[in-house]
Amino acid sequence: MGTIVPFLFVLTVVVFVHEMGHYLVGRWCGIGVRAFSIGFGPELLGFTDRSGTRWKLSAIPLGGYVKFVGDVGATSKPDADALDDLSETERREAFHLQPVWKRAATVFAGPFFNFLLTVAVFAVMFSVFGRFVAEPMVAEVRPDSPAAEAGIQPGDRFVSVDGVPIETFGDVQRIVSGRAGEALSFVLERDGRQITVTATPEPTEVEDALGNKIRIGVIGVVNNEALGQPRRIEYGPIEALAAGVEETWSIILRTGSFLKRLVLGREDRCQLGGPVKIADMAGKAADLGFVWLIQLVALLSAGIGILNLLPIPPLDGGHLLFYAMEAVLRRPVPEQVMEVVYRAGMLMVLVFMGFVFWNDLFGC
């Protein structure tokens, strides 16, 4: 129960926010909603509201869906026969008979709400707890490390890494940790002048706060209290919101970089996990406290948002790709083409799901 309950909490919050994005924007666009489900499969409990929407909790808690008027199944595919049988009132509310911008806005709203949830969580965290930062100073250089080979010395101050301006030592860690094996350009301040060196972070296995073994890039520099002057930054509401947006954008960039490196074979496949790994992390986070569990919600929400924007049907990004093509061509993509691409995309999604399940249970 110490694992299952936190897992269901994390997944339910993330799925609910995602589907609520679809629902709210869809309703704002005048689209009718048949069902709002958390989970798939048989309904466990639910109710029907005044507008005719069935709100339900279903047996398989690995996702959810919003079924609009004119949809078939839970994947928002058009049902041509059903569309022909709709009344005039229902046709005005049917999802697939709406202007392309309304359909695109409704589909994009799901991932966008996931990002909003991440922003909100971090904004609240920053406003309540602030943020501990340290100056981007080098106190020590490990012997035979990439930093030592590049000529980085104690007392150097990081100015930028690979063109990205540096304000704190944490900024350096965030960039370097996700770029193992890639040559990076470091601009340093030394004795009042700037110098540029190149170093390649080496992969190192470490244990994160939840006890997971992860591989990150390091260059072998250490910060300390004397040079780093660690301090706590306090945020007002506006500053906390801006910091939440910045943190969310940083997560999006790092996740995108990870997926790119994974495809190119530069990342360990064991870094990628599915429901079993998420459940394990949720249990460990709950043991550390509710704040840790909420942070996991934020990170998972951002990840779900990014994955759903991949241009693969039946993911939201796949639908958006079709809508973009429709907007350019000024006509819908032929149904035969959509069907072929949809089947191929579904196969890719199933293969990916099988891969992460194998990773969870046997592969790593």
C-alpha cells in the first residue's frame, strides 16, 4: 500500500489535469463531451452531469480520455457513420466537424495543462521554500578529470557553458549532467579576464535522492562553502511564477535532449522506465514526505506533456500534425493515409510500452 497509493495519487493527478485541459478548452470551443474518464476499461463508478457528460473512474488506471461528440473509442478517431447519424444540434457540437483551429487548440490543451501544473507546483515551492544557490566557482579540480585535462583551475568562475549564461553552480551541473560524451565549450573568468576551454563530461553512475541509480555527465569540479557562498533566495508571487516557468522550460529542454540522445544511442536505456518504475519512485517519494511526492507529480506531468506532443498518432502530437497538414493543404488529410499512419503510430506506441515494461521487470 505504501507504493500503490502514492502511485495512484501521482498518476491520477497528472492524468486528470491532462484530460481536464482537453475538456475545458473543448467546451470553451463549443464541442460536446460524451465522457470524461480516469483510467481505461470497465467503469468502476461515475455519474452523468446535466450536459450529458459521463464522468467515470475506470478499472485500468494507466491513463484516461475525453470522448467528444462524434468520436469512436477513446482515441478521438472520427466515426463517419456516427457523424452521419447525428442530429443538427449534435453536428454543431461534433469535434471532427469543428474548424481546424478549434480541434488543434483542444488537443494541444492537454499537454499544455500538464506544463501549467509543473509551473504551478514549482512556483508554490519557490514561494514557500525559496531556492538555495551557490556562486559558480571552482574550489577543487579532481585529478585526471575532464576539467583537469581542459586546464580548469581552482578559483575559476563559470561565465557560460556551451553558450548558455551561468548564474549559479547549479546551472553548470544541470547542463553538464545531461551531456555526457559531448564536447562542451566553457567560458571562465580567471584573474579578471575570460578564457575559453573545451571539456567532455564523462558518464558517472550516482544515486539520486530517491535511491535510483542514474548516469550523469561530470567534469570533475567541486564547489565549497567558502567560494560558493551558498544562500537562500526568497521569491515573491510574481518572481516565484517566473522561476516556475524557467524551471519547467529547463525540464522540457533537458527531457528533449535526453530523448534525442536516447535515439542516437548516447543514453543508457535503463534510464527509461514505465509504470513499475514510476510506482517505485512514488513509494520512495512518499516515504520522504508529501513535498517530495508533489515534486514527482510536477516532473511526471512535464514528461507526460512532452511525450504527448511527439508527432506520433494516436498521441496528441500526431493529431496536431494532421491538423497542421490540413491547415496547409486547406483540406483534410485523406482518410486512407490517416488510417495507415495511425496504425503505424499505434504499433510504435505499443512497442515503446512493451520496451519500458521490459525495462521495468527484466531489462535493468
